[in-house]
Amino acid sequence: MAHKPAIPTLIQFANDEQRMEYSSRIMQRLSIDVSKYAMLNIHSIGIEAPTSFVFEELLRWDGNSICWPNHIAPVERMSGQLEHIQIFLFGKKTSVFGLRNGFLGLKFIPLFELDAIKFQAVPELSNFDNARYLLYECGGGYPIGIFTMYVRSWLPDRGEREQTQLFMGVGFDFYGRKDWPKRHFINAVWERVHNRVTSNILNRFKQMCEAKFQALQLGTAPRRD
């Protein structure tokens, strides 16, 4: 995850006003209060596969996903459900002494704890671009507010080429402190790490989806569950 991805995915803005306007449009489509969160980062990548196919691959997200850095932060579905996910740094739930409840009475806190707000698996009737998404409330040891993975059909008038566009975004309110300085050095470090990891995830996901869909078309893919 440390290497530079082949396709840059971070959406760049000329100024903060453009960034906030774009963020508001996305969050309005997610049917959440746009005044509650400030979108920190939005990444996107084009995938040459149908939107429904790409969304089905998102639903397979778990500890076996080859696109996610499971060697660093493995994904665990709570009770086997995608609606409730915990991610522990390096997968550590126990201390070096094997104590499952933590050390000296302190419980281990997940790096991320995601609880579904809404899964839009079928496009709404009023939706013109075939959009589907997973939307989570995200907390844990490093709460970021919300996390979303959003797919829609391509819009050629925007210069998009691949038939599906995948967006990954986080709504950020640093530890609930709305007065946290925008230019704080922690923000800069977090954004740098987050952007590199997210770009690599999306690049790998694109490669996987396109390879699977091509194999399906050629009749060489294994049957999907």
C-alpha cells in the first residue's frame, strides 16, 4: 500500500468552496444532513464493468478481500453481517499476554467500527444514473463520522470513459471537535496516509472487477455464490 498507484484517484478542487459544493451534492444524494459533516476526502475511479456487477463486488467486502490491506487492518464482519464491521490495527484483539479483554482492565478499541446507516442496493426510481451505495457511521479509536462507497453509471458529458464510476469518501469531524483547525498538522498527515491507501485500494478493486467481468464474459470465471 506504500507504492504510488497507477491511476490517481483523489478528486482535486481549485478551492475550499468547490470542495464543499461537491461534497454537499454527494451527501445530499446519500440523504444525510449535509451540515453535520464536512467531507474530508473524495476519491473516484472508472471501472469497465456494469454498475450492478461492481456493486455486488462491494457486497463481498470482508477479511478475504484482496483489495483491502488486510495484513495491516483486517476486516471482520460482526455476526457475519456486512452491516456491522470492526477493523483492528494488525488484527490485534488480544494483548501480548493473550488477554482478550485488553491490558490492566483496558479494552482494546477497534481502529474503525462501522455501522450501516443505509444500503441502497436498488436504484431509486428518480435516479437517472443507476446509483447504488453503502453508507456507514464510522467510529472507534479514530472516528471519522461517515464512510461511503458509491457507484453510478458513467456520464460521458463529464469526460468519463468507463461504464461505472466508483466513489469512496469520508465525512470528517475530528473527534467531534467542530472547532478543530482545518490546517492542523494531524489533518495533513492523516490525509496523506489516507489518500495513498485509498488510491491503492481503488486501483486494485478496478483491476479485480475488470478481470472478473472479462472472465465471466469469456465463460472462464467460477460460478458466483
